[in-house]
Amino acid sequence: QDRCWTAERLARHVLQHHPRCLLCDQEPETIQHLLLECPFARQAWHEALAWLRIPAPIPNREPSLMDWWKHARQNTPPSLTKP
């Protein structure tokens, strides 16, 4: 964990960085923001889930991303999964 060099991590290591998300310039760049909260990430999730035909809501902070994925997989109808 904590392997992505986000602005949040760069700041902890006292390295020069742009503090805000480079995609939306709205919020501090954290891993949570980059993967779940950024409007660009949310659109990417929406498009990916639609393309994969996974009938699940876009993930958010709770539950964890891994728990969300397990739940989404369990609730995907068998007709939409590979044999």
C-alpha cells in the first residue's frame, strides 16, 4: 500500500509537487480522490461498468474497493459473466 506517488505522498517526503489533482484541479491529490472522487475517475468508472455490463453502483469510500469489487462480482447475473 501507499505506492502511488500522489501529491499527498510527495508532500510527506518533502518533494516538490502540485498539491491539487492535475485532472480536475478541484481537490488535493490523494489516492482516494484519484481513484474514487475525481469527476474524471467517476466518469471512467461509469464508462467501464457500462462497457463491462456490471450492474453495480460506482464505488465510493465505503466499503473498501476490494469489498465493493467482490460484492459487484457476486451480484452480476450469471448471464453477464464468462463461463
